[in-house]
Amino acid sequence: MDDLHVKGDEFRFSTMPNKLVFFVDDDKLILNLLEYTFKSRDGIQVKTFFSGEECLDHMQLKPDLVVVDHMFMGTKGQMNGLQVVRKIREIDQDAIILVLSGQDDESIIADFIQSGAKQYISKDDYFIDTLIETIEAEVGSVS
């Protein structure tokens, strides 16, 4: 069934199904910011995960796009971002994977790209804008 969307005085029906986007980060503030930013956008459904393992446990939902933090500071033995990207790629060859990081080391970026990440986005002052643009480009327009 089509979803009814209301913006101001404008009514429209959306026939485009929601795109499922996973966000994986061990920083709850970042996860809350990402969820707040994207959950109100038409055409996108958000799921957030505090660990790579938790995300991997939900890959059967077939997300359209997965955004993974580079470095997890959680419990000892927890998977890091690179390991998560590699596992996602094993599970779903077609998954679109983006990596967020506060580091700009070219060798780390190369490792992520070689492991299956489509893009590496630095957590700078404008990373939310970059992420919005990138997700729109990858899964279609979300507003």
C-alpha cells in the first residue's frame, strides 16, 4: 500500500519503498545524531547498532546501505570497523558500505576500499552533510 506523506499543505503518495540504512558506531552521541538526522527523511528507514557484531546479526534484513565506524572502543575482543566491513562483504556481495572515521590515514582508507567499502568519510565539521549527499547518491533521493 502507498504511504501518505504530508508536508505543510502538500499531500503526496510515495510509491517508492523505504531504503533500509544501518548505522554502526560505538559512540552513542554519533548514533543518536545519525538517527535523528535520517529517521525523519522520506524514503529511508534507520537501524542503529552499537557494535559490529550486533549489525552482523541483523544482515538478514538486507540493508540497502551500511555506514560503519572505523574504530570501535568497546569491549576487548570486539570487531573493529575493517573486520566488520569484510564480514558484511562475505554476507552480502552487493551491500553498499560507507566508513566513517576521525582518521585520514591513506593506508587505512586503502584497506577499507580494498575490503569492500565504497567510500571513506572523515568525521569532520561537515561529515553529516557529506553523509546526506552520499546516501542520497547511493540509494536515491531522500528528503
